[in-house]
Amino acid sequence: MTGAALIEARGVTRVLQETVPVTLVREIDLSVGKGEFVSVTGPSGSGKSSLLYLLGLLDVPTAGHVSIEGKDTTGLDADELAAVRLNKIGFVFQFHFLLPEFTVLHNVMLPMRRLGRLSEREMAERGHFLLNEFDVADQTKKRPDQLSGGQRQRVAIARALANDPALILADEPTGNLDTKNSEIVYGIFAKLVRDEGRTVIAVTHDPEFAAAASRNVHLVDGKIDSDTRR
């Protein structure tokens, strides 16, 4: 960890209140600093994605709290949580979730439009810059369905970085990719940490991706079984 915690979970438990209550994660204590690259591993059903959604404020804990940059998010309403996500967090999923009716460039510009800080020209310039960074600058006018799987995932990463977030959360980002494109994605995340000081937390079943991270958090039955720094 480098410096103070960027994101911290304390006593986080999530229970689905169904006919028979289901505990997704329980009593999670986790602190991740700025500039860390953390892989989250574990068997299917161990709570990996549930934990990521709680850290990303896409879900709220039944007990415990999540803090980002020292600010407790407990009690924030839906609009306030959305504002924190938009300003502080970039998301990358196994499926790219690019909107098919928009061009590649306009997909990357969407988070910037929601934030509303930049002019149209500034948004386009940043979009072109990010797409160039990930070697898809020549695809700006195409629709997502005209790209390869690897290109779509790189565009999705560019979109996640649109608002310059300190934290990137990724849920199986190489799950639909072949070996070559998976290696490209590993390299992108490692570069974001090494060269830009961003924090990356990535859920993965891919042992090579997990090995690329500087820290591994392993879950079993909704709890942290091990937390290892390399």
C-alpha cells in the first residue's frame, strides 16, 4: 500500500433477505491504498463479485461501512452514491456494456457528459486521447459490433477512465478474451498502476491475471481467507 487508504471496508456484511436469508459476504475488513493492484480470487459463489459491487457502491451493505478517501458512504442516498461513483470510480466488466447505437468515441464520452465538467470539444479530445492510449484510435467512428472482442474491452477500459477516477474496479475483465487479448488487458492495468498511480481491484478466475497483481485477496464462503502481498 502506498500512503493512506483510498478505499476501506469495515465489518461489511451483505445478506439477501429472502425466504431463507442468504449471506453473500460477511465481516469483510479490507483497506486498499493508492497505487495498489489487487486481484480478488476464490471459488465460484465465494462472494467476489458481491464484494466488488459493495466496494463500488453498486450495492449497500447490510452491516458495516465502506469509506472512499476517508469519507464514510453509509447513509448516502441513491443520487449521492451515483455522484461518488461518477467522480471516483471507473468500472470494467466481463461484458463490455458498450451502447450499440453510439460510436466508439461517443461511448467513451458518455461518463463525461453525465459529469458535465467539460465542453464538447474537451470531451472529444479526451476521448481521442484515451482511445489512442489503448491503440484503438482508428476505431472512433465505428459501432461496437464492428470491433473485435479485445478492441471492445479496450474501449470499455477507456470509458472507465473518462472522468479520471482514482479507483478502477474490474469484474472478470478477461473472462471473454483469448490469451493474447488477456495479456494486453493485464498490461493496461499494470501500466495504470505503475505509471499513473491509480488503484485497481480486479475479480478474476485467471491465474495469470491474479499473478500480475501486487496483492491477492482470496475469498472462501464470503469471508477473506487470505490477503497476500507480493
